[in-house]
Amino acid sequence: MSEIIELQEPVETGHQMRDEIRQISDRVRARRQIRSRIMVVLCGTAFLISAVPLVLLLFQLFDRGLPVVLHTSFYTQLPSTPTLISPNATGGVSNAIIGTLVLTLYASIMAIPVGVLVGVYLAESDSKLAASLRVISQTMAGAPSILMGLFAFSFVVRDLGIGFSALAGSFALAVLMLPVIIISSEIAVRGVPHTLREAGLALGAKPHKVSMKIVLPAAVTGIVTGIILAMSRAIGETAPVLLVIGGGYINSWKPLDPVAALPLSIYENAKSEWPSLRTEVWGIALVLVVFVFVLSLSARMWASRKQQAR
Amino acid sequence: MSIVIPPPPDFTSHEEEVPEFNSGTSSRSWYHYVLIVASLLFAAVSVGFIGTILWNAWPEITHHSGTLLTKNGWQSPLGPFGGLAMIVGTLETSLVALIIAVIIGLGTSISIVFILPRRFRNIAATLVELLAAVPSVVYGLWGFLVLAPWMLNTVIPWLNSWPFAKDIWGNPGQQDGQSLLLASIVLGVMILPTFVAISREVISVVPNDLIEASLSLGATRWQMIREVILPTAKIGLFGATFLALARATGETVAVALVAGGVANVQSHLLYPGTSIASWIATEFGEAQGNEIAALMALGILLMLLNFGLSLISRWLVGRQRKVLAVV
Amino acid sequence: MDQEFMAQVEAVVETPNEAPVRGTAAMQLKGVAVSFHGRTAVRDCTFDVTKNRVTSLIGPSGSGKTTLLRALNRLHDLTPGAKVAGQILLEGTDIYRGDITVTELRTRVGMVFQRPNPFPTMSIYENAVSGLRFNGIKKKSILDEAAEASLKSAALWDSVQGRLKVAASNLSGGEQQRLCIARALAMDPEVLLMDEPTSALDPIATLKIEELMTELKKRVTVIIVTHNMQQAARISDDCAFLLMGEDRAGELIEFETTEKIFNNPIDPRTLDYTLGRFG
């Protein structure tokens, strides 16, 4: 049977301030909305402004550098000095290309094994050593790269007596790459769900076998991403190698020989009196930027694709 | 090594060994040893890093630190080696760069997190990362070959056209347009991605709850950002600031290419100057003996400054995490 | 029984989604449905929320109760791809298409969330008056008065009046939630939405807030989502029972007074739920 609902007489209390509050807020509302819109537009403008340098830079790189990089001689010839008779005889940058490859290769050999191992250690250990190393590696990651050059100079060039060489430059770059690899390896290993480790241990496997056979393979994506990013940074750095590689003018793979490097060639020739050289550096810069972009983007894409596959 | 669960007592591993009870970190496998060796190696490298430079710099530090810190004027090859111009240059360029980077960077982060539609967020983030990936020498190149002429041909004549220009600006436009101001601008562009990366992280982890609560009270979007997000993330934003500042102090080649390389304390930023890092880079090639020690001493100074700022930043970001853990 | 009277009874019984008219309606829902990127999350909600009563939305998880609640202060505006169909009227004004801005709506319809969320950088006082400040009210006398009134309504005044400038994070969970209630009440809204406000609290704190309801409903109309049906039975005057259908969209099954829902519901599924046969 349907009831007739008894009305509960509402006892309204405490609304004295409501009208005053609503009056004030109604008056101010439009102004607040406008201010919000203005600030939002300003923030959006800031974003656009931050995009401007990149766009300008890319434009200049392609505008001035593209003609340069389209000649094979750019990649295959050794550099030469322009003269008054042949002001455009800049040659190529094969020595710098080889040099960069050599430096990156040797630096990677030095930095990757140690870096990954330390990163794994930091992820798996609670010791005081691990805690201090974590602070150290994060601080070193932000250290001025010129200091790596000073270190390599004192230690490799002078104390070890090796002199200006690819080895010295590789050492400096390795010191640069180490913290980056350590940090990203630690993050990668920590990112492996600990349930995976516990499952392995619960099956009776020994802890180190669990680490090596279960946890590390799961962390490989992150570790490799970190390595790629570290390499990408090393390729572009000038300051560490500036002081120690000696600027070799030949193509050489020997670690004890002086060697050239792409960023160094840019640095040396940017202020050249010869317009042809100043144009050439745009080509070098273009090659460098494209290479570094490709590395960064592929590292990012690979990392996110593996993330989705999970 | 910290999560160790003893296997059940009657289980034998497939290696037919009696399972051990491993406790804490005193595991004895070779794997553990390898890790420790690698870590000690890294520790040695770090100590060597600081130690070698310090060792080389020691004579200058003990005998001439006063000169290094306070005197203006660097006389190669025998000295006195006054580092004042480098210190002032580093501080000036870094601070101006920081102001540029924070103002534009904060707006950028806020845009990426709260204003841009979700589809653009990835593209925007990639854009900022690409900015970070550009090698510093390329920024220096661009600064020297593009921005410097622009300053020389457009900005400075305009400044000189002001009334009383000579009194305000003096004589800018030396060194083909290279100046501390130009270095500051280029630095600002370079540290912008650093600031954006961290500030983005910090403002995007403010709990959704708080955002919804503020909007449910009738706040406008900007009020939500200004009254809730920014104060909550304030400590982390300071952390981002310090890290960006640290990065600015360490930049070498970009500054070397656009600052003008003049080791003299200048009256204002439109004049060429130098910074600690770029001075080391430019002078080291020809330096001998005492000058090397002096440059190494500058290196130590730079290290202290950079490490100090980095550590402060780290501490701040750590504090920020604690704030959010309570929420 | 009189034939005509029986027809009337049957008419009422056969239209379970239209409640018989009782006092003034604070909010009216007509055919409200919410979808995300085309996928319906809740639909067919038609009922009137009567002024100064506690209306609860009950049902098992996934039935769309929270989704429906959040449509009432247009929180779904924040979610890209969310669409709200139907009509929602606040004292006669369509909150989506009518002559009322979102910010104004939210000053008239307040919300309390599942987990206590006072603003961490603000003191107790600042939290309580944050709504007023957002809306442009700066005069200290008004703020002070509103703070005291709202904190009293939330039964928090006595314990905090001596430490108003203290950070809000110093309060216990239950106190923080009451602070959030005060914060929402400071704007003197007509309706207060509460999304499982006690689910993150201990039993004692829960009880305190439930006791608050009888006083609260004298000032505001309360709409509360709760997955705890004993709580619904204790505190609410009217109940809307929602259930997830086969297409995973929630729908309103029945809307009645609490007494009827729990003792004599019309739909058998309602009975199953209240007897705890699923949930």
C-alpha cells in the first residue's frame, strides 16, 4: 500500500551569512575567470617560447649544414687547411668521425661493465657503502665535464705517462658515463617487481642465481636504455676530451695515439677566420645532433614499448 | 641481497646441496664479490677524481688562495692568478640564466601538466627532452654564429640609440657581440630542460584528491595551480632550481664560445667576460707549471660550488617526497 | 478496497523509478547517464533528492554510484571523453545547460571525498576558509565567522579552537575528514555530496561522522555514496539502489525511503543486496 510520506518540517539553521557570501562571490566571479584565463595563456606562451630555440636551432642546422653533409668527401677525407688560393679546401672530417667512434667504444668498454655492476649493487644492497655510492654517483652525474678532463689529464696523461691519446679521452668519457649508467641501472633493477624475486627465492634458488637469472634479465631494457643515453651524452661532450686527446689529424684506432672528435672539431673551427670552415662546422653539428637525437628517441621508444609489453 | 627467504627445511635445490640459511648481507657467493669489487672500483675512481685535482691544485690553494678568490686579473704564465673575474662571471651568468629558465620553465611545466590536452603531453615532453640532448658545443656554435651577430647588429645599436646610452650601457658590442649577457641567454636555454624535467615531475605527483577538492570548492584552474599545486610542490621546485643552477655553473664550451673570454670583472653583462669552467677550458692548453696548478685550483672551486648546489637540490627533493608521504 | 485507490497504488508500484513527491526537491535527476569514450558507466537515473534529507546511493562496487555522484558537481568535466546525458536540476536550474557557471555550481554543491584531503600546506583555519578565499571573500570578519560556524557544524570547533593556525596534517584521520566537511560547509552550500566519507576511517571516527549527519541535514541536503549498507540504514532517509547490468553499466534499480528499501523493497534484487546475498 502506498504511503503518503510524512513531510519532515525542515529546520533550516545558520544561513545568515549565505546571502553575503554569495553576493561577494557572484560579483568577483567573472574577474577570477578572466584572471585564470590570462594566466593559462601566459603559461602556454612560456611553453611556446621554450620551443622557439629548438626550432630556430634546427632550422639553422639544416639550412647551413645540409649542403655540407651531402658530400661524401665530408665523411671520407681528412681535414685540410684552406689557403688563399683554395679557400674552400676544408677537406672532410673522417678523422673526427673515426675519433668519436674510437673514444665512445673504449669509453663504453670501460664504463658499461663497472656501471651496470655498481647499479645492480646499489639496487640490491642496503649497506652504508651503497648509500654513499648513490649520493656520489648522483653528484658526479651533475659534475662539470671539464673536471673529467682535468682528472684524465693528471692521471692518464701525466701520472701514467700515456700522453695525449685516445685512451686519455676515453678515460675522461668513461668517468662521465659511469654515473649515468649506474643511476639508470639501479632504477632498472629496482623497477623489477619484487614479487619476481620472491617467487624465485621461494622456489629454492639461491639469491645470487635469482638476481642473475631472473631479476637482471627483467631489468635489461632499462639498463640498455641507460647505456644508450650515456653513450649519447659522451658522443656530444667536448670539455672532457678537449684537454687530453691531442687533436689527431689522421684516422687512427690505436688507443695510444692522439685522436680527434666531432664536438672538438666544432669547437676548434667555430671561430675560424675561414668562412668555409665556419660553414663546415654546421655540417658537423648537424651530423652530431641528428645522431644524438636518433639515439635519444630510440632509447625512449624502446623503453616505452617494452613497458607496454609488460 | 636484503631480501632473503630461507627455503623450507626439507627442500633440496637441484644442485643437490643442502640449502643454506643466508642472513643479511653476509652472503658469500662470487656474485656478491664481483659487485663489491666493482663498487670499490667506482669508489676509487670517485676518490681519485677529487683527489688528483686537489693534489695538483694544492700548492696554489695553500699559498695563493687569497689571490685566487679576490684578485682581478690573470697573468700568465707566472702569476699572480686572480680568479675574481671567473667567480663573478660564473655567478652572474648562472643566476641570470636561472631567472630565465625558471620563469619560462615553470610556465612550461604547468602547461605540460595542467593545460595541454593529454595527447600533446607526450610530444611536449619529447620536445623538452630533445632540447636537453643537444650537445653544448652546438648551443655554443649557434650562440656565436647566430645570436652574437644578431646582438651586434640589432640589439646593441638599438640600445645605443637610447638617450644617455653611453651612461647606461657604456661601450657594448665588443668582441663581435660576445658578452656575459649572451652567455646567460644561451645558458638559460640549456638549463631550461633540467628545470622542466624536475618541476614537471614534482607538480604532477601532487595527489589528484587535492586538485578535485579545490575545484569542488569553486576554484578556477589558475587558483588551483597557484594556491594548491605550487605551495604543495614548493620544496621540490626549489630543488629543481638548485639543480638547474648547478648545471649552469658547470657549463663549459657553450660559455667559452659566447662569453668573450675576457678575464676582467666588468661593470655589466653587456661586456665580455668569462666563467670558471670556460676559463679552464681556454687557458689549459697553453698552461705550464704554476698556471696548471692555479687552473686546477679553480677546478676545485668549481667542484665545491657545483657539488654544494647539487647536494642542496638532492636534499630538497628528498624533503618534498616526505611532504607528499604525509598527505 | 476501492478500485480507484488500488489503481493508484499499482501506478505507484509499477513506476519504481519515480518517487512519490515529498518535500521540495533540492536536486532532480532525469534520465541521467554517464559514459566514458562512448562506454556507458551508469544510466537511467531518475529520482528527486528531497531537501534536508540524507539520500544515500548504495549498491555493490562497480554499480556506478560514485560516477553518478561526481556528475552532480560536474567533476566529470575534468575527465576527457566523459559525457553526461539527461538532466540534473539544482533548484530548477539545469547544471549542465542552464544559466549557471561551473564555479557557481560548486559553491552551491559541495563535496567530501573518500580519503581525508585537507590542503597540506594550510593550517586548520586556512583549510576551513579555503573555499571562501577561492571565491574572492577576503574580509577577515566574514572568514572568522564562517570558520567558526563550519567547524562547529562539523563538531570540530571544540577540539581545534585553540590551535587554528596549526598545520592541518597534525589532526587525526577522523578529525581531518571533519575538517574537510567543515571546509565544504563553509560556503554554505545547498547540497553536500559525500563519496564514501568514512571508508578510510576507524570505527570511532566513523561513528562521530555518522552522528553528525542528523545535525548536518538541518543545514544542507546530503547525498552520500556508501558501500556499507548498515551505514545507509543507520543514517539515510532515502536510498537509491544501483546495480551493474550485464553490459557492465550501472543502473538505478530502485529509489525509495530507507525504511522501505530495507524492509519491503519492490525489486527482488534490492532484497538480495540488503540481505547480503551479494555485494
